[in-house]
Amino acid sequence: MHTGLITDWASRNGISITDAQLNLLAKHQEKVLETNKYMNLTAITCPQEFAVKHIIDSMALLPYIPCGIKLADIGTGAGFPGIVLAIMRPDLRVTLIDSLRKRIFFLQEIIHELGLENVQAVHSRAEDNRLGMAFDICTARAVAPMDKLARWVLPITAPGGTFLAMKGPDVTQELENAKPAVAKQGGLVEAVDMVEIAPGMMRSIVVISRK
């Protein structure tokens, strides 16, 4: 794992990170890349790219998440951002949601091997709304266009809760197209923040509150 990139970015952004957390992040990366040889988890295998586009990218959400809340990571894939957030914030109760059963089996192995007692992995589609629970924070990263995400994710976001959508640097038109769906689901776009995850590499974080 490219530890230096991660610790430097965390320091610049006022995020504290322990050696124990770095060790867990490294184990997660190792397991993802090992499993990726026979299961399609990520196209990013370069250690430097992995650090920026998976780990730092996930950590960019940390300032938006209050203490002690229930968080759902929709379409979590290999566990980004959900596993990273759970490692960095053991006070959170994190539910990883993915529609592919073999990815859920992989995530359950990760949870066990890393000893993450604050995480569960659930085989489901957010749009099926079969979870029977609402979450204080929902996250989604590179899952679907905003209009679909609004229809899928806002119904499982608790009233007064927040949906954090991670998007590329230009989300203007996508948000415009999603306005009717966001409003219909009782959502309100509170902010669109630009975060630099590496020099010249920007990430949009769309903050939507649920009325």
C-alpha cells in the first residue's frame, strides 16, 4: 500500500490516522487485489492509483459523517467507501449493500479477517427497499446516474438523514436532470463540494438531505 500518499493527504485535510488503521487498510487492499485475480472487483491495480482512487477517495467522506450513526453503502463493490469508513470510524454502524452475492461473500470474509465488528454485508438491491430499516447516512460511489440514485437511496435514508453521492468533477447536468426525482423523494440538495484527492484530481460530493 502507498502509505505515504494516504498519510500526507490525511494530514493536509485534518484527518488523524493510526498505524493500526493503516494496517487494516493495507490488509483490505491486499485482499482486494488477491481476489481480483479471479473475481472482477477493480480495474485499478497500481498501488499509487489504488491509494488515491479507492482509499483517499473513500476517506474524503469522513468530514460529512457524524459520530455514532447508522450508515449504508449502496453498491459497495469491493467495500469502497464502506470498509474504509468503518476502519477509520469504529463508532459507525456500517451496512454494505450489493446486488452480487459473490461480492457479499468476499466482503464477509474481509469483515471477519479484519475483525470489523461494526460492519455487516447484505445481499440486496437498494431499489427493492426490502431492508426494513432506514439509515442516518447513505453513500453511493460510481453506482448510477443521480436520478436513479435518488429513487433508490432516498427511500432508505431516514428523515433528517443525508445521502452522500460521490461523483466526478462535473455533475451540473446530472443534477439538473435529477431534480424531479430528488424532489419527489423528499430530498433537498444542500451542497455540491469539490474535494481534491490528488494534485489536479477532483471529486464532487453531492450532499442531499431527506426531509
